[in-house]
Amino acid sequence: MAWVRLGTVVRAVGLDGKIGVAGTEGALARMTRVALRKAGRAETERKVLSAGPQGRIWWLRLDGVEGRTAAEALKGLEVWGRREEMGDPGEGRHFWADLEGLPVVSTTGVELGRVAELFVTGGVDVLVVRGPGGERLVPLAPWVTVDREQGRVVVDAPPGLLDEDDEEARRTEGNRT
């Protein structure tokens, strides 16, 4: 059973011990247990009592976390869940855990790198792609398509979004002088 990162505890929610988790979507509602991790600390596994959306975050009620002070003590911990419990996200939707590590290519076939992270912005989330050309930030919509059959992410970027466009402009500019 594979563990995948679902998000990070960012705050306490209310007074009864709920935690607020950012960087995730509906997968938390499917979890029966989660692991809380942070470098240098022992991992703890907790039973999920309930979960729900609250704006751009999800709240979680965990067994053994009683009151606001206990919830605040968990701030900064990563929340991990078992991929098997997540199920299928649905047509045209993807869990972050399924995108992480996938190769990323442009529609012209140029290899851009691999998905390294997801940056949650509050608007359109951004893929962090690391590869031979360095790090690129690629907005998820409307330029990104996940090709499940090929196991890759395809970027149909507008001019100027990717470094390859800058290289083409430099070559063209060099020919004009």
C-alpha cells in the first residue's frame, strides 16, 4: 500500500480540534486513516473521524486531537493517505499524487522535465516542472492535459510561457541583425 502526500496542516479550524489542510481536494473525504509527518519528528497515524471542505482548504477531525490547542500543535505537518483509499477522481480530474513525477512535454514534443510539485495559488493552481531547462511554473488551466494512456502531462502553452519560445525568439532576432 503506497502512501501519498495529500496536503499540509495550515491551521486549527474552530475550537473542537479540527485541523485545516491546504493543498488537497476531495481525497481527504475518502480517507479512513492518515499519517502526519514532519522531518525530525516521529510519524503518527490517526483515524479520520470526519472531513469536509471549507473554502480553499479541507477540515479534518482526527481521533485523539481534542481542542484548538491540540489542533494548533499540528500546524506544519504533512498529511499522508493511502492511494488505494482515494479511488478514481472522475473523468477529467486528477489527484496530485497521480501527477507527481510524470514526464512533461510540449505539444511539439519538447521534453520539459517532470512534475515536481503543485503550487496552490487560490486561483489557477500551478505545476512546478523541473528538467534540463531548469524550473518552470506552468498554470494547470487551460494549457495542461493529462494523457493517462501515455503516462505524461502535455502542455499547450501560449507564446512566451515556456523557455523554448524565448530560445526561438533569440534565434529569430539573431537572424535580423
